[in-house]
Amino acid sequence: MGIYVYECHKCWRLEERILPVDQRDAPQTCQCGESMHRTATAGNFRMPGGNPKINYADQFTADMLGTKPEDLPAGIRTPKVTA
């Protein structure tokens, strides 16, 4: 199952739908009656973690690249979130 976003080109409505992967390309109908087209969206992903001194997303990326988190380029580091 995945969450897919569909857009209507008549009324510009966006809808998220939870569908099995094999049905993501099946025709979808908008409330206005027109067909909707699947659109690309940015992912929303957050690595959980309870230690504020460790950024688990950066640690994962560093592990995949075979480097240390502090050596990651600034462009791929996770921004610091302050509460």
C-alpha cells in the first residue's frame, strides 16, 4: 500500500489516496467527474530517534556513503530543528 497524490486538470483539486502499488496507475475520478492524473510529490520522511546529540538521518546517509556525519556536504545534511 502507498499514498499517491492525484490532480484534476479541470478543477485543480489534489487528493491523496491510499492504494495498493498495482492499482496506482488505475484511472481515478475526481469529485467533479473528470479523470485525475497521478502527480509527483516530495516525500515526507523522518527518522525516529531519542538522542538529541545524534541526527539519525545524517548518520544513515553517512553510513551509506562510507563517511562520518560531520564530513557530509552541507547540501545533504538534515537541517537542525529547534523546539
